[in-house]
Amino acid sequence: MTTTRFFSTLTEQSKPSKSFAIDIFSPLRQWLNQIEFSDRQFAEKICHLIPASCPFERDVSAFGYTYHIPALCKINPVFEEVVNLRFRALTYLSELPC
């Protein structure tokens, strides 16, 4: 069995079936996607609260070795919606007249 085939078999087994999957974050995703920007201060606050890059990625040096801790933001179930919210806030601010 080749490595690629082995890993594809593992990923196929780990995916939940669509018929039994319950998305408990769906209401939160919908709420984040429905937020509209009509106030400059609100858009600026969103841009300040949501970082542009994942703040958890680190390189830790201990005992002469360097360990890389990968970004854990991708594990967040609403990561895409939060990044999209920040992007929409930045777009709103860029379209405002100076």
C-alpha cells in the first residue's frame, strides 16, 4: 500500500458522514455572517480585536532545541467567519471617504 493511498484512506475514515453530522456552530456562523457595518468606530474596533495573523504560532527554544508550535487558528470552528468579518470591516473602512 502506498503512502498516499494510506493517508487518503485515513482521512476518508476520519470524516464524519453528512447524514449524522450536527453543526452546533451553525447559528454562530450565521450571526457572524449577518453583521453589517454602518459605523466607523464599530468597524475599527473589529479590526483591532481580530488579529491579522494567528497569534498562537510560536518558535520555542529549550535545551538547545527549537520547537515550532503551529498555528492553532485552523482548529477554531468559526475561524473562516471571523477572518471574513475582519475583511468586511477593512473593506468598509477603505470605502469610506477621508
